[in-house]
Amino acid sequence: MVIWIILLVAAATILILFRQRRKESEALDIPSAMVMLFHPTKGEGDLTICGVIILYSMSRIISELIEIVRGVF
């Protein structure tokens, strides 16, 4: 479970640091849906990738906590 907590904190930290370094785009054209989802600088790809990592690690932490509670009772 410690590994999943470390992965969760690392993904959140990387997401925050990457978002702070990202420059605001001056372009008025709207990128396509695939670019918006998966490209880390032209769209929201960093949110998609880190969001998946955060959701998966949170689900692993919750499932391990449920197993611990189930083992106690």
C-alpha cells in the first residue's frame, strides 16, 4: 500500500509542477478532441494521464484497506 501512496503523491506533484510550468496559449484555434485529451502541452493530456494514475492508485489503496478491514473482522 505504501507503493500506491507514493505513486499517488508523485503523480499529483508532477501534475501540479507541470501545470505551473506550462505557458498559456495565445492561439485562438481550438485543437481537435484527441489533441485536447492526450497532448500534454497543446491540450489537457497531462490531466488525462495523471488523472488515470491517480484514480488507479486510489482504487488500489481503497481495495487494500478493505482487505485489511475484512481480515480483522
